Amino acid sequence: MNEHTADVRERIFSEESVAAGSAFVSKLTSPVGDVAVGPRSNLWLFVCLRGDGGSTTVGEKSSV
């Protein structure tokens, strides 16, 4: 995990959302609600993951 990724997690992930320490999350990503991001996964620019109607999980080594 780098400083950029840690800063992004603080700003955009709600209390319900969780990202593994080894995941990359672009600062232009918008997770909403119950979202989980697995180890070594990537959420790239302009991705919107919605977990407000149920949980959303991005599995290990996935790229979205």
C-alpha cells in the first residue's frame, strides 16, 4: 500500500466498504455502500461500484 492509496481509502470508502492493503484504488473511483476489494486487485479510473442495494465484492487479483 502506498500513500496515494491510503489517502483515497480515507476519502471515498464509507464505513461499510473495505479494501485489502495490497489493492490499488484510483482516486477517481467511486465505491458506494457495502463494497469489498480483494488482495492485489485494481479499481481504475472512473469505476463506480455500488453496494447500496446489497454487497459488491471484487475478488483477488481482479481488475475493474
